Amino acid sequence: MSFTPELIAELELLALFNLGNTQEGLKVHHVAAPQAIAAAQRLHAKGLTTQTDGGYLTSLGLDAAEHAQTLLTILSVTETA
């Protein structure tokens, strides 16, 4: 399995969720980039969000967003040697 552009778009959306406040959702507007709109629809189809245009994270979505944001943090650390 590899990181396809579709998976990267989904990861980018998951990274936008505020994990400190589960009552805060996302809204992907109709004027957003087509990739973001499609990613939001796929996340909903996979059961990760409550609405096709974003909404709130489901329990599974919260797990996915936590992992996505942790991975982003790990990979963003610059090595100090």
C-alpha cells in the first residue's frame, strides 16, 4: 500500500480537526478545492465523519485523526545532530 493523492487529501483533512475540542467540527464548503470536497465525502463514506461535507469526527474518526496528527508531528520533527 502506498500514499495516494486521495489518502494524502484525507490525512490533510484529518489533521485540521481540533483534538482538544471534540465539539468543534469542520465544514468543507462547496467552493473548496475539489480534492478537499472529495476527501470529505470519502471520510464520511468510511465512517470517520458525521457529514459528507465534514461535520464532527465519529469515534473511529477521532482515532484516525489522533494517529494522523501524531504521524504528522513525528515526521515534522527536525533531527538535531
